[in-house]
Amino acid sequence: METRISSKGQITIPSEIRRQLKIHTGDALLVKSVGENTIMLELKKKALPGSQETGEDILKATAGLWKDRTDINENFIRELRQADHRRLEELLGE
């Protein structure tokens, strides 16, 4: 599959690949240069409950992500919470 780099240096990972790898909005990817013309993206492992990552670490890493959103309302927040709940169940294998 082919993708292009935007004027802001961003790339879009095709939805089929995101679904296959279970990559979701806000997930962290590690970017590595591999050879002269190759880069590698690696999904950063998610912190599970009981990990050393603190709420402060999470807030620092995600601060400002939604500052430009204009579509945030009660329905959006409800859907986001439901999606987070499903992802947590998936991570915990429930």
C-alpha cells in the first residue's frame, strides 16, 4: 500500500493496517531509520494497570492533543469512554 507525506510531515497509515495491528487514535509509534531508504514503525507497548507509568506521565504525553477539536460534545465523550472501556477489556483479555 502507498501513502504520502503531508505538508506537515504526517503520514496516514491505511485503515486496513490499523485494524490488523489494532492501532487506535492516540497510540504511540516508535519510528526508526533502517537503511538508506527505509523506515520502520513499531507500535509502542501499552502500559497496563499496575505499570510504572503515572497519571502525570500520561497527561504530559497527551497534553494539547484535542485543542483544535470543535466536535467534542456529550455524545462524543460517551462514545470515547465506551471505546476506552472496550480497549481496556481487550488489553486485559476479558
